[in-house]
Amino acid sequence: MDMPPLLSIMIFLPLICAIMVALIRGEKGDEAVIEKNVKHLSLFSALFVFAFSVFMYLKYDPLATDFQFVEKITWFGENGINYHLGIDGISVYFVLLSAFLTPICIYISWFSVKKRVKEYMIAFLMLESFMIGTFAALDSILFYVFFEAVLIPMFLIIGIWGGPRRVYASYKFFLYTLLGSVLMLLALLTLYAKVGATDIPTLIANPVDFGLQKWLWLAFFASFAVKMPMWPVHTWLPDAHVEAPTAGSVILAGVLLKMGGYGFLRFSLPMLPEASLYFAPMVLWLSVIAIIYTSLVALVQEDMKKLIAYSSVAHMGFVTLGIFSFNQQGIEGAIFQMISHGVISAALFLCVGVVYDRLHTREISRYGGIVKNMPAYATVFMIFMLGSVGLPGTSGFVGEFLSLLGAFKANTLIAFFATSGVVLGAAYMLVLYRRVVFGPQNNDDASRMPDLTSPEKIVLLPLVALVFYLGIFPTVVLSKLEPAVTNITSIYDALPANRELSVVPLDNVSDSGELNDAEGENKTEQP
């Protein structure tokens, strides 16, 4: 029996349901019934997609080294551009994460979104389709279409349902990410002109010469660095998080930030290996600066959302640190860190949303001593805080440990400085927790806040279980990651060892600019 086109189902089912939601009509005065139908249809659609993603995950063969669940249909046949989908051990987790967080976002929005509910649900369903399409695309142009399409619903979610400065934040988010992506499009077109294909596996198998790789790498870097975001192009993220509704912050931190790291793993490292090695020192030092600088900035924040937003930049620094270590432990740690951060950061923003819905402020100074009247909330918040810190036994520890282990193998000095981020991370999260949960209750409104409701427990408890499960049984994830990561590291194992890619002796260069000797041949030899 042939396998149904699972990836296409997961991509197009939310879009179909979004159209159905848009067509829901009723008589005047039936607004409450219409809103209820919209919410139920949106939630059931997201739950069905999650069920398909779980089925896909269970059917995934962890020993296979090739892409699985492949679908390929001619799109622009004469130009070699196809509707080509497939997943490997890396993308399977990001598809699963997207499908897992979307129903959570829709469900929590039932109680917090009061205006334009239909349009809000349509935006989230479209966002889910584009996110899954981004991680499942095996054609570079198709990837670009989904990668850019994500901006539209997220722009609307921040700009319409966000806070007082939502218009400013939404435009800043849109322009930052769009401008970087324009350069990526130019790089993709250049690859198409050189290789004659847009198929990602084909592009990986036919790398271009080193001189061109450097320019293409910088073009990709401009897009992926903004998307993560890396320092110093991170300034859009705190504004976007502060102004976005709770569900918008959850999906932004949980999934959208991972697209930059995924782009490095899918394009920069396998397609442009020599350029990646060439620019690796720059990326590693930028990662260290991001870890230390944004952690220090997080320490002085008075807004809970802004503090967690800066912590996300620091955690993404560990991701790039692991990716550009070019070894198995570092890359696996970076991917695990992205998965763990997707769960923990989403949970932290949910925790902020819980108290914000009660007190309608995110100022840390307005809280204090809520452990007395919200003990269940204090316990759950503590678990996610410790996971963010990287306490052994939680998912946060595994990703940070492996990333730092890979970094130590690549560059001990950089890893030494990066390790300070673990201490700083513990400092700002513990300060946040102490000020919000413990201490005197100076605000009577905070002392009267009720504890977690049943819907809030339904959302948060699965995330608690996931933080512990991934922390105690990390091999569940790592076993599926290993073949895909090995495919990347094998490219670098095949490159000539101990070369300075940036230096070419002049006596090895002919008048035409080509390298003459064996070393020069190695420089253009394809892995």
C-alpha cells in the first residue's frame, strides 16, 4: 500500500480550513455562534495536522540516510523548478514542532483574542501551512516561497492583535527579515544559473567554486542571521515579542526563530562547505558576543517579555556556536537546542501570558510573592525557568552541553568565553523568578490573582512533561538526527585537512588566475 502524501496533506489542510473559516457566515446577532464555529474548526484542523505529524514521525526510518516521504511534481518543467517535498532527521523535528505548537496557540487564543477572531484564526492556519512547507521543501525556490510567505501572517498577527506599538514592531519585523531574504533570492538565482537546477539535493551534490561560494555564503548569511536573529541584527526581536499577542510570541520564539538555523543546516553548510569554513571564525565570535552581550542586557530588563526575548538571542548564540563547530556533537547539540528552546521559550511566553491576562502588565516590579496565591503556577514557571538555565535532567541541558562540547573541539578559547553565558543565563532567569514569584507582595492586585485554570493546565502540563522527557531520554531525538548530521559532517571530513582557505600562495596561481599545483587542485576538488 502506497503511503499517502503526508507532507502535502499537512501543508494544504490548514489552508483549506482557512478558506472554510473565511466562508463561515451567519445572520446578524449570531456573532457568538459564528465565533464558536470558527474556533472549533481552526482547533480541529490544527489537531488533525498534529496527528498526521505524529504518524509521520512514527513511520520515519531512523536508520535511513536519504530523504523520506518524498513528493515530486513538475511545477515549472521547462525551468527545472519542481514541487519537491521530503524530510530527513533534521526537518522531521521542526515539522513536528510546528504542528505541536499551532493547536496550543489557537487554543490559548480562545480566551485572549476578542476582536476579529475569524481573521486571527485564518492568519494562524496560513502560518502553520507556510511553516511546515518551509521545513519540508526540497526545491530551493519552493523553500524561498514558503520562507517568505511566513512573514505575511506573522506581520498581521503582530500588527493587528499586538500591543500599543504594534504597527512599529510589525513593520520593523517585516522589513528586517525581508531585506535579508532579497539577498538570499539573488544567491538562489545565481546557483540556478551555475548548476542549472533548483533541487536542493542536486545543489548539495554539485558545489560551486570557492570564489563564488564566499559571495553566496554572505547572501545566505544576511537572511538566516536576521531570521535567528544573530547579534547585531537582533533588534527587531524584542520589539516584536513585546508587542505580539501571547500566541504570536509563542510561535515566533518556538518555530520562526528556528528557520535561520535550519537554513544554515540546509543551505550554507552542505552547499557552501569551503565558504562556511572560511567564515566560521566570524560566526563563532559573533555567537560569543551574542551570548554575553544579550545576557547582560537581559539582566537589566523590567519587562518580562523583553527579558525572555533577549534570552532567546543568547540561546540562538549557542545554536550557531554548535552549527559552525562542524562536528557531530556540535551540530546535534545545536539542533537539540533549537528543539528544546522551541518548547521552553514557548512555555515561558505562555507563563507570561497567564499573569498578563490577570494583571494586564508585564512589568516585573508589579509582581512579587505570587507563590502564596499561585503555587501551581510558581511550580510550573520554575520548571521552565530551570530548563532555560540548562539544569541537568531538563531538555535545555542536553542542547547546551553538546553545543559547548562541539565548540571545545573546534576552538577552546571561544568555547571558554561562551560558557560564561551559562552562568549569565542562570543569573537573569533566577533574578526574574525571585522578583516575580518570591519576595513581598506590594501589589494587592497581584496578591488576588487566581492560580492556573483548567485550560491553562491543559496547555502547560504537556510542555512540562516534554521538558523532562527530552532531558532524561535525549537519544529519542539524537538517534534520528545522527544520519542526517553525518551527511553534513562527512562533507567536511572529505575536505583537505589543515588548509588556510583564505590564503593562496601567489606562485601557485597562473596568469589566468587558476591554481596550478596539487594543493590548488584540492581547493577546487568537490567532496
